[in-house]
Amino acid sequence: MNHRRKLLAALGASVLGLSGRAFSQQPAPGMHRIGFLGPTGAAAQARRLDAFRAGLRELGYVEGKNLVIEYRWAEGRYERLAELAGELVRLKAELIVTHSSMGALAARQATTEIPIVFAVLGDAQAIGLVSSLARPGGNITGSTIFSPELLAKSLEILKEALPQVVRIGFLANPDVTPGARAASDQTMARTAKSLKVTLHKFHARGPEDFDGAFAAMAKQRIGAVTVQDEPAIAAGSRAIAILAARYRIPSIGMVEFAEAGGLIGSGVDFPALFHRAASYVDKILRGTKPGDLPVERASKFSLVVNQSTAKALGIRISQSILLRADRVIE
């Protein structure tokens, strides 16, 4: 009897010592398990994640009730994405949600069987993730924004807002996929030539590089800067806006960038795209193959002007831009 008690106690201790992750591999009946692969961190994606969860709730999926989301965050260290995607595959997630070219490529390299939904990325077809937008094929689908075109548009808006500017900086992450980097560089170069401005590229992989990049811009007398809509850079929108104000360099980035204090925000509604990703999740969980779900091209765009920042910089935004703006932050 004493031996039996010891054996039961040992088994109990063994069970209690199992990690939460080990338990998470056995979902309760009726509980769906999906993975979320984030190139940056949870705090940087809070608003977009809220939109994604809201979309899921509207479709009847509630975390803790009939849904478990396994989150994995690379915290801006893109080299970790492959390892984190592998973890989600080993957990046997029913599908993986991610965003950006880096996240989608890492997920696709980790599995060709588990469905993958990209909430948003630059150009799914150009980087070889899908065979076509109408019929992506394979195990992946989602929403695309054609990032090079948006960057070119930002450059045009910046020049229209500040006609006197002739030297423009381009703050970009050199660690994006080679295909995406080449497409952006070529499009930006053509646009700069047509606008008769000179474009100067400055690299930043994260917050540790922002100050040096802006110091270099000031030294080269850059008249304005356009900020790449890339996850690691976007996560530092507030820090970039502060540095742009400190060095008195007018700036343009995504819509959230203007809300964080940048001069102009232009582009797609990212939270809306994350909300839309929930519908892809729902259809796949109900049995639709991801390859049969068309990749959607973002169609809702916004222009935001931060007049408070303009006043602090002592500049006047052209009237044509103010009249077109969807929102002006006073």
C-alpha cells in the first residue's frame, strides 16, 4: 500500500510538472485551435489584433469558449520566424494566421498542409506565395496591398503637400524579402524621377537604428522622409514621429503613423484587413480549402493630415491635400 501511494504521488508530480504547452496540444472537444505568427510584438499589433478578435467574435468564435489562439511573436527578430512557425506546426494548429511577407513566407516554408491566412502583405503573387489572386492554390490565402504602389503614392502625396522639397529620404528595413525590396526600390526610383526629386535610402531594422538614420538625414539635408509600411518599422511609429519632429523633417507613413504624431498618414486601413482575416478563418474552419479562396486586394484607402505636427514644424500643407484628406488632426 505504501509503495502504491508513492507511485501515485510520483505520477501526480509528473503530471503537475508538465508544461502548459504540453497540455495545449490536447484541445477540448469542440474547441478550435489556431496559431498566430507575429513578426513583431503583441503591443505593437494590439489595435489590429483587437480588430481580428472582434471579427472572430462576430462569427461566433470566442477565445476560451470555442477557440484557442496560440500566439508566437518574433519581436522584430525575423530570423526567429521559421522556428516559431515550426512550433505552431508541431502544436497541430488547424490553421496559421500571420501578416507581412516575412511572416507568410516563414509559415509557408514550415508547412504546405496546414492552411495559412495572411491578414495583409505586400504582393502575394510577386513573391511567389500564390499562383494567382483569383485561385491562389496550395494552402495559403488572404489580403494583399501591393506595397510598392502605396509607397509610390506616398511619395507623390509628400511632394504635392510640400512642393518645395527636392531631397526626400526613404526609411526602409533592409531585412525584407529580396523580391519585395527590389520591387519597392524600382517603383520608388521611377516615381522619384517623374517627380524630379532625389531619393536617398536610409536603413533601419528597429528602434535601435532610428536615431542614427535621422541623424544621417539631417547631415544630408533631407527635406522630408517617407516611412516604409513594414512591421518592424511600423512598430516604432511613435519613436519615428518624435525623431522627425526633433530633427524638423516632415514625414509620411501609414495612417497609424499620422495618428502617432507623424505629419501625414496614407494607405490602407490595416485594422479592417485584420478584421477581414477572421472571415477567411471561419470559411477554412468550416471546410473550404484556402487555395479556393481568392486573395483580396485592399480597396479602402485613407489620407490623414496631422495639422498639430505641421504647426510645430512651422510648415503649411498645400490646400489640395487638406481638401482630399479623410481626416485632419488638429
